[in-house]
Amino acid sequence: FVAQDRQTGQVSQKVTYEELRNKLSKQDINHIETLTSAMESYQMQWNAAFKQKAMASGMDIGRMDAQLKYLAEEISKVLLRILDFIQRLGFWLDDHYGAAHDMARDYLKQQPA
């Protein structure tokens, strides 16, 4: 993670995950780890569904598409929660994470509520 001054944009520090863990409360660490675990679970489900779709036929393909869409939405929601939480803690994320943040938000905007 990269910490920047919000007014000037000047980088004040770069923080590794271990350094971040050392600066957070146990409650904050637990929250981030819970969200990360949920996202990893959704990712494993998405991977399995994607494999199944490759072997599916007929109406099963539509069912798999719906499942993949649902899982992509859930992954996007959790990713946004993680990134937003880290930013609320005062860490400004570098461009790599900013792009992921924007992609997830754009994806969710395209989905009907």
C-alpha cells in the first residue's frame, strides 16, 4: 500500500502488508482478514463454476452463467469493501489497486439492483 497526503498527493510512505498489520488494531486486522477470506471463497467458487461451464451443455450453460455473474458481483462487492476500508484507515492506494477499485465499482454499476 502507498500512503499519500490527500491534499498534495505526495507519497509519505509505502507500507507492506506486514507493516500494515503492525499498525492496525486486532479488530481491524480481523475485519480485513474476514473480508479477504470471503473474497477467496467466492474466487474458488467462481473457478469451479467456470470449469463446470466448460463441460456444460444446453440449459446448464445458462445456469452456470447466472452463477458466474452472481459470484463476480460478490467478489466485486467484497473487493470494494476491503479497498474502501483501507482508504478510510488513511492509506491512499497506488494505481494498481485504484484500477481494481474502479473496475469493481463500474462492474457493479452495470448490474441491475
